[in-house]
Amino acid sequence: MPSHQEYKYLPYTPQQLFELVADVEKYPEFLPWCLACKIMKQTPNFIEANMIVGFKMVKERFMTRVYLKREEFIIDIEYLHGPFEYLENRWRFIAKENGGCNLDFTIRYQFRSSLLQTLSAIFFAEAMRKLTNAFEKRAYQLYHIRNT
């Protein structure tokens, strides 16, 4: 099963990055290919959301459950339905003694369509780097002035 991991230091607190990733309704404002996101159900511990992603002629809708583990600064995302056979990802924010935190992002997936699976193999790692870079850029826009 294809997977991808990003691990990097960022000069923001785990709380700041946790809140940024947990704010799924804002994703269309800054994430590439995210056309729309609507929360269907929300509790203090999880969010169920429908998301529409698209690139050129391809547009897909899928639903996820986002588990918010606030005390641990972990966000686990469970796939509910859409074009994947399997999709799972985790965001983990690890505080550093000198400030900031390490971002640990992991995703594993399998498309239902063998054509989409084959196409994704070509660009998936680069797409995931673009995704995490978009979050990093958004954190800079939101928090950089407060942290300096």
C-alpha cells in the first residue's frame, strides 16, 4: 500500500499547528486542489467532513472523520467513503525544548480504481509535499508576526 511521510521542524507551537490542521472548513482558502469542505457533524473529539478535491478535469468527493486528540497534539483522519479503497493519515506535533515543534505527517492510501492508483504513483509524493508546504505557508501567514 502506498504511503508517504513528512517529518520537519517548524517554529510554531504544537497548539498552533493542531488548531490550523483541525480547522478543516478553512482548507479551500489555502490548500491546493481543495475546492470545498463542509462539516457534516462535529463534537469536541471528532469532525465528519465532506471534501471536494479537483485537478483539471478530475473532481472527487469524499468523506472523512477527523479525530482530535488535543492533549497529545495528534489528529487522525479516517476515511469514510469516496474514491479510495483505503485512506488513513496522521498529523502529530511534537514540542521541542527550544521552542517550536516537529511535524510528523503520515498518509497511506489505496484508490479503488487501478487507473487512479497508477496515475497517483506518478505524482503522489510531490502532491503530499505541496500539501504540507501549504500548511506551513498558512502557519507562517497566521502565526509568524505573533512568534517574532
